[in-house]
Amino acid sequence: MMGAPIVGPVATHEFSGIPDKLAMLGSRLMLVTGPSGAGKTRMLAHVRDLLLKDGVRVIDPAALRPKDKPAVDLLGKDTADAMRLLSCVGLAELRCFIRRPSELSEGQRARLRLALALARATKPGPGAILIDEFGSSLDDLTSRNLALLVRRLVSKNTHTRFVIASNRSFMGPMLAPDLHLSIDLLGRVSACESAPAPISGLFRFEPGTRDDLGALIPFHYRSGLPATLERVLRAVDKETGTLAGVLAISRPTLNGAWRAHAWPGRFDGPDKILAAKRINRDLRTISRVIVDPRFRGLGVAPALVRSYLREPATPCTEAIASMGGVCPFFASAGMAEFRVPPSARDARLMDALGHAGVERWRLATPDLALDRALRTAGEAFIERELRLWARSSGSTSKLATRELPEIFTHAARSIGGGTIAYAHAKHD
């Protein structure tokens, strides 16, 4: 609700009469709203001066000018740290990792700038992120979700302050600020109170269709639908009816080294036919979890997994995640994590690729990964390691004489796919 004015017109008082200056400095999230021309920018400049005088480092994401390099190379002390920061702002997608700022959408660039600002604000010492005209260049749905994302970031980054100005009235409930100041066209500033919008009730989870999966499959790094498809679960934005995410259930492969660790004795044994029957009867795989880029960072993925696990199709459920270490939403949803040590030949090839600047996650796009490896380590080195890898097993020995792209694609699928396995057993 709107309170009594706490300061006179902006033009005459320049905010010096605000009695609650300490509250302004101490607020973890401060929001200034009002129509264009009311003085929001001057208010932010006033707050910026107060913060600087208080020894706080202030970062303006709009002032950051990132180099035209892949997003993963723009921040963080190393690649893993960069991917973690990108994941925090909803950019945990292979395409986003490898794209340059000029290749991202406007909404994705806003998230990237937020990640860059966070990296600077969270350095030793007090930091604050100051954003004017928040979400002004984005559509209502994207800006609303960006506000919800900031709200989650505030709760996770307890030592970083946010100061935001917007002319959109719905930002109050989305951001749930500690201090909300509203400025009218006469320059009068009032304190506002508004109930926070419940993020947990934003989505509806229900059975989906193949068409729902097809609508979001372009946003997944694996092109095309899964080989088998038995069930689809979808998340729908209650307010707009927009499809926010999907989860696909498929039949499992018959071989999986992690199963001996996840369910000892249940799916192995001397009788391969009986083992296969048990696998097909008692086990299903979560083969895809895809979230619309506009809804990333809001917890849609783990919520989809939790929703499925409440009523799974079989007693046992598994999933394989190439980037589980960066975006561990399966673990967040309650699935147990299992890491199976690589074979000696896979370990050697991964070590060689590591020296060539190719981390495991990059193998999800074999053509780009091979190009990077060749440019960094040279063709002779990469060819030697790939052909040695192929000759080291009877299942791939025929590949040893093939062209490098074909060998690399097979190797990428072999060593890049099963990074982390997740398992869950339903208890009656």
C-alpha cells in the first residue's frame, strides 16, 4: 500500500530530507518506481553517492562492455566458476556458454550483464548492483521473470545489495524489496508496501504431449526427440498460460555402469535376459528436461523432476547429465548422484583434450570441440590421441582408420555423455 510522502518534490529537495537514510543503506534490495520523468534516475544517483560514501563498491550492469568472446570466457576464475555464475542467472545452456554477447538475445544479454555484475560485486568487501530502467527493453513476461530471478539472487547472495529503478508497477510483488520508494510526477516520494508474489505457485505441472516436447526441443543441446518416448510432463505459467518447461520419460538403455552402484544386484546378474526384463519392467529414464530460456533460473527444472518423482511410472528412475556439476537440478530434486570412474583409455583422451582446452562439457557439440582442439594443440597431437583411443577397444577399432571428425564424434558421445548419473527409488 502507499504510505504518506516522506520527502518533498525531487527538484527542490534532492532527496536530502529522507529521514530513513540508514534504511536505504542497509536494504539488501531497494526498488524505486514511478512514471518516466518523475526522477527515478536522480534518486538512484543519490543512493549511489550514499553507498560510495559508505565504502560500498557500486556496479552498474548497463555500463559493462564485455569483449566479443564466448560467454564462458568472460567471467570467473576458471571455466567451472564461469559456468556456475552463468547458471545462477539462468544461462546454464551449452549454446549460451559458447555464444558471444552479440549472438545472445536481449533477455540473455541482460542475464549475462547481471552475471558480470555479480562477479564484480561479490569480490571481497561490500558491493552493490545498481540498475536503472530495469527490464525496460524487454517484454512484460521476460522482465517479470528477470525480476523473479533477481529476487532469488538476493536470497542467495546475502552480502550483495541491489538498487533497482523501474516504471513498471508490477515489479514490486515480483522483487519483494526491503524498501520500495514510489515517486509521482510532482516528485513526491512515498514508501510502499506490497505482498511478495509466491514463486512456488507460479507454475502448474500436468501431463504434456509430444508436441509440447517438440516446441522446446530446439532449446536443448541434443537435437531431435529421444529414441523412445513414454511420457511427457509439462510446466505451465499460470498467469499467462505459457509453456515454461517439459520433462520427457524414455525407456532405459540396457547397459549402464552406474546401476551397479545405484541399485546393487537389482539390474545385473549372470542371466542377461532376466536382467533386461527387470530393467524394462522397473526402470525408466528422464531423457530430457528443457526450460524455455525466459523461465530459466526460477527453479522450473528441479520442480519438474520432483513432480514426476511423486508419481513415477516405475519403482526406479535414472537420469544422465552432461553438466550436472554445473547445474545440479537432479540432485536438488532429491535424486542421488553417482560418478563412475572412466576407463583408462577414456581418461587418457580426456586428459589430452584437457590440455587442448576442451573440457568435458564442450563435447556436447563435437564439431566446435574438435575445431577448438585442433587450433589449440595441433592436428598431429589430436590425431594421435584419437586413433590410439579408437584402437584401444574392439568396439571402436574399426574407427581407427576413419576421418578425424567421425572418430571425434564417436569419442565425444562415449566420454562426454555419461558425466554424472542420478538415481531415485520410490519407497512405498
